[in-house]
Amino acid sequence: MANILTVYFSLKGQTIAPGMKIVNLKKGNTAVVAEYIQKAVGGDLFEIETVKTYIKDHMKMIYEAKEEQKKGIRPELRVFPDSIEEYDTVFVGTPNWWNELPMPVVAFLEHFDWKGKKISPFVTSEGSGVGSMVDQIRKICQGAEIKEALSIRGSEAEVSESRIDSWTKIKI
């Protein structure tokens, strides 16, 4: 089996649930999906974490995120893996922020050479799907084979293990 890395960015705390209501999560939706993927395929699990803390109020945080995207700000990340050389397949997970990659994910992807890697993106949102994120990944990760993305409704992450398991079987 290929050497596999599942890397993800996820925020816990406030998020939008169906009906535009705000809920508080002990674990972010993308983290839940990442853990299901890692359980299904094995390999290593890595969380992208920023040095800065995002605003806790979700409705304010989304505008903070939009400003980062607009200005091209790459927030400083706490740590990177020493290398991704040993990995053949990388699952990259992210929430959908304004139909684009969150800037912490951009900072992570830009840090490495992706030539020869297989990347399987996965996204959580409340209905926006993958937006332009696959195109962004393709542009940043030159030389990688980008697989079809999986989109999971964030509010359904906890109950999506079998769907996630089926998707991973065709991605390796």
C-alpha cells in the first residue's frame, strides 16, 4: 500500500448549521472527516494549525477569512511536517471559505513540492461544495495528480463514515 498522509485544516467552536443557525462544535467538521479517512486508509494524520487564533464569533470570523483571501495573507502555521517525500498519496481536507481554500491551507500547500504525488481533496461546507478549491490546488500543486474531490455537508460529517470509507477505496 502507498504511504499515505491525511492533512486537514479545521476550526472547532462556532459554525453554521442547517437553517443558518449557529452551533458550537467540540471538534471541527473537517477534523471528523479527516479522522474517518485516516481510519479507512491508515497512514499519518496531520492538522494544519495557525499561530494566530481566529475570532470565535463565526459570523465575524468569516469576514476575517475573506479579508485574508482578498489580501493574500498567509497566516503563520505552528509547524509543518519535516517532509512529505515519503508520501505517495495525500488527502487534503479543508472547510469551504467563500468558495476558496482557507489561507492556512494555501500556506501549507505552497510550502512543499508536490511533483509525483496523488492528492485527494475533501471539503466540508453547508452546501457550497468544493467551489474553486480543486482548481486552486491544481495551480499550487504543480506536477501532482489531483483526484476527484469529496464534498461533505458539515452538519452530516459525524454520520458520513460509510460514504467517506467508500470514497477512499477509489482514491488510493
